[in-house]
Amino acid sequence: MINPITKNWIINCRSDETLNPKGCRFGPSEIYNVVETLPEVLDCLCVAQYGKDMEERAVLFLKIRKGYTFNEDLVSKVKKIIEKECSFQHVPEVVLEVKDIP
């Protein structure tokens, strides 16, 4: 949800929420342990998002380190390392850049 006044994202979930996209149960820390090894990534947040049909997908928010750029090459790199170190089911469907993660 987006705050209509500040235009900031509002995310309601537990920080240790178990995700279950594509029938694969995992904790967000599995994603963090892989993604935060990349020099481009300063911080990240992985959450579940549910569609109208209650189908779950993983969404990954990245805070990019100064001197690096968020682009399709970085998104591809992030997805590839998650698939290699975890599994295809762990790969977030959506990867977005954010200015900050509280």
C-alpha cells in the first residue's frame, strides 16, 4: 500500500515471516544471507505479497550502496545468485529499489 500523502510504501508483516511462494517455505533470512554479500546491496527486505486470489509471491526491496546503480543487470545478478545459492523457488518475482529500509 502507498501512503497517499507521503508517497511512501506501507508494509504490514512480521520481519521473520515465513514465505511460501511456488510451494517453497523459507524465511527471509535465507534471502538476506545471499543478497547482502553483493557489494551493490547495502540492505534488503523480502516480504510476501498476496494477490486477490490469495496467491503468494515474494517481493524483494533493495537499498543500493552509493556508487552503484539499480538496473536490470543488477536485478538479473540478484536473481541468479539467489537461484544458485538457494533454489529457483526462492527467487523473488519482483525486485524493487527503495531509498531506505527502516
